[in-house]
Amino acid sequence: MKGLTEKQNEVYSYILSHLENTSRLPSLSDIASSFSCDRRNAYEFVSALEKKGFLKRDANGKIMLSDEERDRMINKRIEKGDGTVCYASIPGSKDGYFSLSIFSDEMKNIGLLPGDEGIFRKTDKAESGKIVICSIADDGSKLLRRIVIRPDGLAELVPENDILGKIVTNNVKIEAVLVEVRRKISE
């Protein structure tokens, strides 16, 4: 990955792998244990990745993937079409389905939380009221929103989070529709 030292690249690859396997980012203790270092060194790796734009902190100070890295991962899954996992349990699923770990709290008011696994169907159309992965053509960043089609033809992209505002646009590109949510329960 551009701009990373060899060790930072190893740590970041580990973070992504951990996220794929557990639907959560590893703790500093997880990183320290995996790389036989102390928590301070693990913190320094995470801080370096944050400074280089691979990670960021949310409003509560929790580390998460940067918007660019989240978009890159979403695009990677969308481009695959049938994704990393094809769920035969979804009626009619042959292709066009992919799974994606939820990385943000954009939809927390409806119980869709970071760490949940969303099953999406790749499409460029959605009915009003559906939860979609979409982008606004002006900036191209991916959003997870409820889409509401207004009578005037404009689309409202509504987050299910009281601190985020809705976006009204006529320039939305739908990439996928949420069809199922799965949550891992820790023992």
C-alpha cells in the first residue's frame, strides 16, 4: 500500500483481515499479541495509520477505517458482484449478492450497528424506503442511507442517526440494496 512502511503494511493487512473475520477492528492488545510487541508499539502503528489516512477516529475517539478505505472496501465488494460470499439461503440468490461489514453508525436508530454484517444485492434501482449503498455523483463517496423518492423526483438520502442530516439530491447513484442483516453474538 502506498506510503506505508513494510511493518505498517503488515499491521494494516492484519487489521483488515481481523475485520473481515470478526466484523470488528482488533484491539491494541490483539495487535500487540499478533506482532509480539507491547501496547505502546501497537498504539504507534495505529497512530501512524491514522496520520496516513488509512484509519480515523469517530466522535467518541474510537478507531475506525477512514472514509476512503471504507469506500475502497465497498467498491471491491461491489465490483465482484457475487461478492466474497454468496448466500444460498437468500431466495433466488445466484449472483449479485455480497456481504459487507457495517463500519459506521449511520443507521444506528434502526439497530444496524458497526460490526453487523449486511447482505446486499447489487442493483442500480431501489424502491422508496429501502436501505441502500449509494453515492452522490458530485463527490463519489459511498453512503449507507434510506432512500426516499419524493413526488418531485428528488431523492432524500436519510441516515437513521439523529446527529446526521439528510441529503436531498437529483444526482444519486444506487449501487446496492440491503436484503438481510446478520449479527455475531459473542460468547
